[in-house]
Amino acid sequence: MKDSLKPGIKYEHKFVIPASKTVPALYPESAEFVAMPEVFATGYLVGLLEWACIMAIKPYLDWPQEQSVGTHINVSHEAATPPGLEVTTQVELVAVEGRRLTFTVEAHDGKDLISKGTHERFVIIKEKFDAKLANKKI
């Protein structure tokens, strides 16, 4: 991690929602999910917020040897977003405690605030992380 990784880093990310990021596409193996409305799925919303946080801190890490993994998410999903709308995420790094990073996150679809909350990530050394993961697979 670079010394410049400090609270106050902000990032905005935009993404047009395709049909492949809707509730029916989240678990196509589930008849219950397939029957649900075609709106931006909460699972994909979480991923979009994580993506924005990753992009916010990437210049401050020794990428790709250093990366970050999500460890906690606490967000609302306040409004439905149909495919075709552009979602704008805004994230801010608000705390750095060793390798633990805390962000405030927010998303808007051009019509409504669709999400707000917090997200925590942990900076990892990819090689060490992969070695631990390999041991778990045995």
C-alpha cells in the first residue's frame, strides 16, 4: 500500500444496466428468481459498489500484487432500476486502519437514489491469499 492511501479518496463510476444484471439473471437455475421482475438485482448492485471501491483505491496499491477483498457490506436497496438506465456510484474512503478500509457508498439511477451505506475491504497480498485458498481446496 502506498502512503497516499488515506481517507478522503473519492471515486465515481457509471454503468448502464443490461438485462444480464437483473433479478431473473441472478440465479437462472431458480424458477423463483426467473419469475421475478426484470430490475437491477441487489446482488449485482453490491458487486457494482465493490467495483467502484476497487477502482477508487487501485492507484494506491501495488496492483496486481496487492488487491482488496470485500469483508463487510451494509447498504440499502431503495428503488427499482430497469435495464437501460445508467447507475452512478459514488464512493469515498473514510477510514484506513492498517489493511482494513471503510467506504461510504451511494448509487443513483438518474431518477432515484437506489442505494446508500458502507462497505469494508481488506488489502491482501494476492500470492499469500492464493496460497491459503489452495490449502482450503485440499
